[in-house]
Amino acid sequence: MNYGEAQSAESRKDFIHKMQISLKELRETYVNLKIIEKAKLNNRTDIIRVLISENNELISIFVKSVETSKKRLQE
């Protein structure tokens, strides 16, 4: 994941950019998990639901991190 790269970003702008890429990947993962769930491509719906929930939590964390970094960039 790009999160590892964000941790070694060269600047705050670089960090924000890499975190936004990570967010795109998380959102894509969410869509893919929903497709798997709706198409019943996996019999373990309980696990898919847990993965969707964890993915949403990560999205929330990353969104907040980007917002905080953008605020600090403007200070």
C-alpha cells in the first residue's frame, strides 16, 4: 500500500498526495468488496462484512489525516 511511502514523504505536500492515493485504493477496495458481497462470490459473507467495515474505518482515518495535514499546511 502507498501508506508506507507516505510515511517517508519528502514534504507535507508529498505526504498528502500519497495519502490521497491510498484513499483512492481504499475506495476501490470498498467497491470490489461490495461487488463480491452482492454477487455472492464468497460464501463467507460474515468475513466480507467485517472487511467492508474495517475498510470503511480505514477510509475515515485516512480522510481525517488528509484534512489535518491540509490544515497544517495552511498554517
